[in-house]
Amino acid sequence: MDEAAARRVVLLQAFDAAETPLWTREDAAWATQLALRALPPDAPLERLLSERARHAMQRLEPRDRAVRRWLARPGWRWRWVLLAVLIGGAGGLGVDLLGRNQIVDVLAPGVWAVVAWNLAVYLLLAFAPLGRASRNEAAAGSLRRALLSWWQHAGASGPLRIAIRRWAELSAPLALARITVLLHVAAAALAIGLLGSMYLRGLVLDYRAGWQSTFLDAAQVRTVLAPILAPASALIGTPVPEVAAIDAMRLSTPAQPATAPAAPWIHLYAATLAMAVLLPRLLLALVALVQAHLRARRIQVPLNDAATQREVRVLQRQKSQVHVCPYAQSASAQATLGLRALLQREFGDDLQLRIDATTAVGDEDEAAQHLAAQTATVRVVLVDLAATPEDDHQGRFVRALQAAAQVPLLVVADESAYRQRFASQPERIDERRAAWRRWAASHGVRLSAVALDGFEAALDAPAPRAAAAR
């Protein structure tokens, strides 16, 4: 999908996966139904997701000023190109290219430094494919850290912070292409500034050409300059002076005045600068601009989290196949009813629910291979909040399931027994829930911590909602 649609979809994904009053289950269902009504049943998935996100923003933007600011901030402004031109041009104009003594040193003009720098850039670009993956990964990390730091100071938190991190990773290739455009444009503008500096200063001042060297004679100087200036000489028709003319330009002492006219040399250097810097940089900027345009129109948004998979199945009118994998402790009959009610709220009333046998502690790897071989659109790991979350047990089981099959994973922690045990000590419940949330965050899974006993009846009450965390 295009950049604007992808940005809205990524933002909505973060809110769909969170528990926040800004975006409730009812809001999510409302946006989904509007998308289904607006598009035919055979509409492509990207159009359905884009349409749903567009409707969702009608509620989200008025509720959160930070969301509204982030969506309103464009990823690209053409005035940034103008700024790059002004900065590069000012840098070129500010270079004292022709020297304070109105003498063009034919052996060491400032043009050579600019040409050499650009040739080094071209060599780097030529060998860039050899390490492109690692450089792109490093650049994506830098962009992500910069955006997170920026929006942290701008008040981004919660689902918006998650969306910004995901968008920074997803849009890194696009951002790099746009940055490349600006860098090439600035380099081309620097060359234009140098050209302007040479001709504007030469228009009002009488410059002369000369050279000095401890080790080179006139023949050697021409041997060095002739091949370097040959392309420019062929382009503008100005020949490189012969050995006798170059020898006559030699300054034996610093005080000796130069007498040879500098105009031919300025023309040669200007043509060299245009051929080696200006034209290649403009071409590279155009290529980068086309790449950025194509990437902005073809952004692929990952759809592998449980909340997005739920909405995708609803949009595509598919039933969710939910596979429950209890760990260490089986659910009671009452908890099973509550679990079904919870999963129906998560994945729709028409879900296909299958509850597997309980995995014993120590059988994590073998059980995960068996469970992952079964068909499912969502896999749910059921644990008891009373148990202490450990990497060697619950963590090992989750990692094994993730490695065996790429299926969205949700962890449900049943609080029923723990709440009964510490009913008079709610702080103990909060501490244990926080420990499970930290564990879930460290393993990259979503956690719903609820009291499954009586959850079905609790849904009819006015207030209760599951406490969920990423």
C-alpha cells in the first residue's frame, strides 16, 4: 500500500493490540464493519485494511492530539530539496577557490579536493551492494532511535510509541532513499556554487595562472594535468597548454607576479567540475528520487500479530482457528467457559476452538513440535498466574512454539486461583501480574491476564475489562 495508508495501518495495529480507552473493542468492530460495507467482498486485503484504518482515524485523531500531530507530519517536503540546494550552494560560493592573491595555482586548485571527494563517494556506491544489508540494518536502527528519542520528548507514549518504532523500521528504506536525494542534491549545489564562485569573482577581478613545485618540472606538470583535463578539453575545445607555456607560468619565488591569463584554466576546471560532480550527482539524485517514489507506493505492512490477524480474518470473512495449549496446569470447567468467552471477544464469535492436552514441565520442546504440526490461525498458551514466570520453563515453551511454526501467539494468564488466595492483598496480585507482563515483553508476545472463573458472566457487567499488556 502507499505510504499514507501504511502509516495509518501501522498506527491502528498498535492500538488494536493495546488495552486503552482511546480505542476499545467496540471501536475496532465499528471500523471493521464500515470497511466491509464500503468495499465488495472480493476487495484486495490491502484495500480492506486501508479502508478500515481510514475510518478508524475518524475516532482516533480527535481523541489524541499526539496521534493527530504524527499523522499530519509529512514524511517528505519538497522544500527540503530547496534547503539542500541553498546549503550546498552557499558552501560552494563561500570557498576561497581562487586564492587571496588573485592567482590560480594550476597544480592545487580547490576543485581537485571536491572532485576527489566525489570520486571517493562514487567508489563507495559502486561497492555498496557488498555490504548493503548490514548498512541498511544499521541505518534503520539509527533512524528508529532518532525517531523514538524525538517523539519521547514530543509526548509519544503507549500505542503511539509502539507505532513509531514499527514505522521507523518499516520505512527505513524509504527514508534512506529520501536522505540520499538530499545528499546528492546538496553535492550538486556545491559544484554549482564553486562554478559561480569562479566566474563571478573572475568577472570583476583579473586573475592570473601560475604554479610552483619543488620536485616537478614543466614537462612533468603537463604529464600530470593533460590526462586529468583531457575530457574537459575535448568538451569545451580548450587545449591544455604545451610544455613551453606551462614553463613560462612557473613562479620561481613567492613574490614573483603571475602573468599568464587564468581564463583558460578556469574554463577547464569548471568543465571538469561539471563532468565529474554536477552531472553525476544530478543523475544519482534522480535515480534516488525514483526509488523513493516507488518505495512510497509499495510499502508492505507485516500482518503477523494476533490482533491484526483477528481483523484480517473478519475482513476476509474467515473463521479463526484458535488452538489452546495449556502449560503445567489444566483449566477447570468454569475457567474453560471463561476462556471461550475471552477468545470470542478477541477473535470473533464464530471461532473454531480446540483445547489440547496440558504440557508438563520438562516436555516443552517435544510438546511444541507436536502442537506446531496442527493447523491453527492463532495459538494460545494458557498459564496460571500463580506460577512464577521463568525463561527455562514458560519461556522455553513459548520459544519452541515460535520456532516451530510462524503463527501469532497469545499468552493468557489465569488469575482465578491467585486472586482467591490473596483476595485481601491486592498488591501481591499487582506484583505478580507485573512480573508476567515483563516476562511477556521480553519474549515479544502479548499477554492477557484475567480471572477466567466467572469471566463469561463478568462480560455482562458494566465495567470490567481484561488487563492486557504487550
